[in-house]
Amino acid sequence: MTTDSTIKTEPGRRARSLPWSDDTMPLMLAPMQGLTNRALRALFIEWVRPDVVFTEFMRVSNVSRHRLRRSDLAEAASATAEVPLVAQLVGSNRQALVAAARSAEAAGARHINLNMGCPFGRMTSGAAGGAMLQHPALLAEIIPALRNAITGTFSVKLRAGYDDPGQIFSLLPLFTEADVDFLILHPRTVIQKYAETADHAITRRVVRESPLPVIANGDVRTAAAGLQILEETGAAGLMLGRGAIADPLLFDRLRNRSLSEPTAAESAVMLQHYLRQVLARYCELFCGDKQILDKLKNVLAFIDAPALAGPVSKMKRAVSISALVNQIEALG
């Protein structure tokens, strides 16, 4: 069972429980829009049990009296089988973000995260996600205001910078002085999106220069890569995104420190089980064959094992649930 660990207190700092235990090197399932819905989170928790999971982006409205949708509030308070759930906010307005954080906590959220890393444009009516890094003066208002409003943990997920990979170092004093609980760092710039390679030399330097726990994110596609990042950076843990969606058993290999990658046969068995389970859950969560098929194809878009390229390509072209089921069963 995952239990929370307590942040060591210093003068002027509040005692709060982190969403992982003291003796755990946390492996977190990243928030991915259109993917890490409650059905997929439930499957990952049942199957490979991440130490921490995140909601999809909870978009904060700058204009509506209700800053978060009812569905987002229900999501923030959803059951996750004792695996801590972090509610991730995406917004740009200080007052709206504060109101949204309070609403999420009132709904039952214990851990709140601010997304300052998504590189894909405007997700709300303002410059949200990674675009926030273009406005450091605004961040100097938002970060302390959120910290003062949030009674549980408050973390930040961010890129190394908007267009300058060294920007993160100018922000570290803000995060420390505001009493942020931990950072999740993807060491690319926003404008890089997912091009080139994540520069974990930046992660290593952030770990050295910040007193806050740092979770490393970016290019964790194999157990060997993840273990190397941990060893070279000293990060407190890892967040797995695209690599985990492609192969959920990456969590197991990291925990077991297993450097061997799955064979073609093992990958086929994994994928068959994975898609059967996702399909069953999506049939309960979503409405109509088209929506179910589209949502499942979102998962297939991340399956990149070379040995599965042919079957996956056929599944992506499936025009009905029955055709997809036949192709899933053919994997065995």
C-alpha cells in the first residue's frame, strides 16, 4: 500500500504529506490529455500500480463563475485504490486558479499540480501550460497565491524554459520561497516540443541547486534509460508518459531494475492483454462505437515496438469495434 511521506519542516514551512512514502522512489504516471482518464488510470493501478497518478488537464475558466467543470471536480475526487491522485490545473489567471484549487480541494483532492509544461498552444483563454513561462512576473504572483490557497501539497510540472533551457534556474528561488512541495521537470524547452533529446544534465543541476524533491520526466522509454537518469541526476523519482502508454510493464522493469527488454512474443502478449482491458473499460466509460474506437486509437498511437508495427497499423485502420477485437485476438 502506498502511504504519504511527510515533508521535513524548516522554520516557516508547513508540514505536509507528499504523495509517496519516505522509503519509495516514486514512479508516476504522467498526465496525458485524452489518455490518462479514470478508466486507463484504474487499469494501470490494478496492473502495474504506479506510485502516483494524475488527472488529465483540468482547464480553469477565466470567465465562468464555476472555474472547473463538474466532471473535472468529480475526476479530482475519484477513487484510485489508495494510489495518490494529483489534480492537475491548467490556467493563466491568478484569481481563477486560486478559486479552482479551492474547489478541487473542497471536492476531495489532496494534491494539486500546476501545469507549466504542455507545449501545445493555448489550452484556456490565456497563455497557459508551457506558455506561462513567457510571463515570469505573472508567475511571481500566481505561485505564492496558489501555495497560500492550497492546504495539501502543491507541485509544479514544467519545462526547462520557454525558449531558453536555462530559464528554470531563475525560477528555482521562486519555487523554494513560495514553499512548493516538489517539482516535475521535463528538460526540454516549450518550443522544442518533443524534438531532440531531453537534456537531463539540466535535471542533475536542478537537483543540486534546489532543496525541493525533483521528479525527472522526459525520454524514459526503457528501464535502462530510466535507471541511468536516476543515477546520473539524483532525482527523487521518475514520471513516465509516452513510454508507459506504449508499454505499461515499464513500471515493473524499473522497480525490478531489469535491463532486459521484452521479446517480440512478450510484447504481443502484453499488447493483447492491454488492449482487451482498455477496450472493456472504455466500453463502460464512453458512449458509442465511434467514440470508443477513437479513444482506443489514441492509445495505439503510442505503441511503437517494431515487432508490433504491422498489427498496430491494421488496428489503427479498424473501422468497427468488431474488426478491432478480431485484430486484438489475432495477436495471440
